[in-house]
Amino acid sequence: MSFRDLRNFTEMMRALGYPRLISMENFHTPNFMLVSEVLLWLVKRYEPQTDIPADVETEQDRVFFIKAVAQFMATKAHIKLNTKKLYQADGYAVKELLKVTSVLYGAMNTKGVERADLSEEDCSKFKFDLGSKIADLKAARQLASEITSKGAVLYDLLGKEVELREARTESIARPLEINEAEKVMKIAIDSVLEQVEKVKDMLNNVALDEANLEVKIEKRKVELERSQKRLQTLKSVRPAFMDEYEKIEEQLQKQYSNYLEKFHNLTYMEQLLDDHQRAEQEMFEEAANMLRLMQNRLKEEEQHLLESGRRAGSWVVGTMQGGDTEEDGTPAPARPGPQKVTTKTQEDSGDSEIDLGEDDDEDDLEDDSMEISPSKSTHRAKKPEPLEQSDNDF
């Protein structure tokens, strides 16, 4: 028995859908109940309609069961099983079981159907599947070709039977020489003895190998124990730098807590600074809006004052040509109070103002003009229209 055979057997049985879990430890000791159960399951898997007694309580029943299974596999599957190894029910029985399982496993792979999840009832239904019929047809064709080729070889051999018959008759009729028989027997005995010596040498080598392995195992055990003791001593011994390490760790913890506190404070102060800057920006924007509104309001008031000043009739506009005359030619009486005369000539583009009246009235006029408008040029009187020329002009 080899580890590979046992592993292949367990894997194949699992793939074929065997309901029980087979471990590699089951065949270290003889286990006839497990072997009989596996054989019966394999036979049922190969031919569900077969009838093999499952009674294996007595020795005779076990012998009869093994012979029936071996005969069935020989006649139906053409598989030759060693009944002695099967009866031993140990690791050597695995090789015989592997013959049947390999055939079933190969058939399952050929048909391309996974049998791991199928039960025994599904197996009987699967036999009548069309896919299985196609696989059987392919197998039948292959067997037919093999039969044809072997029949041709057999025909050729039978054709040589006439010559072979004569040679066979001569060899049988020739008397047997004892010396030659003894030589042949001695040669056979020597070959067998050589094989025996080889087997003994192998057994001795196995014994030496076992001894060497045991010595190595002992050495490894001693090394393992030594390493474990050293590990325990290292765990129990406290390093010299451990005290300093713990002190530094405490200081690091304090520094970390201080760092966290300062970081939180810095974050809070940055948030306050952002809020303050945002509030100042809003105040600046509000002040700029107020200033813009005040400018617009002053412009409106100035425009209103200009319009109201133009409507006021407190200014006298005249020319150097003289006052107005009545229809009869007499000059019109002058209005009492201070008067302001504006003159404009073609050569001088600027305005000249001549104040008439007393010096005491100058401040009043200036105050009135300042109240009317801050711009002096806008409050000046309009240019008087020229009078019609008459014969009285000089």
C-alpha cells in the first residue's frame, strides 16, 4: 500500500458520490466491515440489479461474499481481484478496490457527467439517458475495432499452425535431458535467490533508514526542548532598558496629550479668526452699500436744489444797452434793492459780474448763493436775449 493509492482511492470515492466519508486512517488496521460496504456499493453502482448477499457476520459468509464479488467483477467488468488481499481488509485491499473505482471513475469522466451529487436512485435513471447511450455506442465501436484487429492477428497465427504443429511435435517427441533440466532449474533457483537477497538488502536498508530517522527525530526533539526552555527564560528575564522605555513611553503619552490640546486650541482659534474676518468683510460691504446710497441721495438732493434754484426769481439779468422802455419811450423805473448785472461780450468768453448796491448786502447774497448750490457756475443767470434794434440805440 502506498500513500498515493490511498489518496486516489478516497478522492475517487468522493467523486463517485459515496455517502460515507473515507479517511486515510481507516485502513491502517483491518476493517472488513468498511471493505464489504465499499465492495457492495461499487457492485450496486456498476449493476444496480445484481443480487449479492450482504451478510458478513460469520467467516463462511465473508468468504462467500468475497468470492461472489470477485466472480461478478470478473464476468461483468473483466476485472480480476485478489480475494486474499480483499479478505485481509487492510491497506493491501485498497489496491484491489482501486481497480474497480478507477474503472467507474474513468467511465464517469468519459460520459462527462458529475456523479458527486447523484444518489443511488438517480444512477438507475441515468442509465437510460441519451448521453450514456452515445458513450456506450462509442465504446462499442472501439471494442469492435479491437476485435477486428485481434481477429486478423489470430487468423495469421492460425495460418502458421501447420509449421508450428510440426515443430511442437518434434519438441514433444524429443526425450527430456536431465542435465539440461538441472541447468535450467539451477538458473531459475539462482535468479530467485538473487531476488531474495535483493529484498533482504532492501529490508535491511529500510531498517537502517528507520534507525536514522529515529535518531534524527530524537535530535530534533532535544533541540525543540532546548529552544522551548530558552524561550521561557527569555520571557521571564526583564531587559535592562525596559524601565527607561516605560519612562519614555509615559513622557510620550504626555507630549501627545499636550499636542492634542494645542491642536484643538489652534483649530478653535483659526475658526474664530475666520468668523471675525467674515464679519469684517460683511461690515465693509454694508458700509460700502451705505456710502453708495448716501452718494445717490446727495446727487438727488443736488439735482432737486438745482431745479428749485432755477425756478427762484431772485436774480436780475440785464445788458449794457440800458433798461426797458415803456411804450411811450420813457424808461421803466428801477426796482429797489441790490441788483446783479451780468455782461457778456463776443471777445470775452467768461462771465463778469457787477454787484450793485451797498457793501452790507454782499454777505447776504453770498449766503443765499451758497444755500442754493455748491456749484457757482450752475446758479448764474441765463444769457439775456438781445433786444430788437431800434433807431434810439446809440
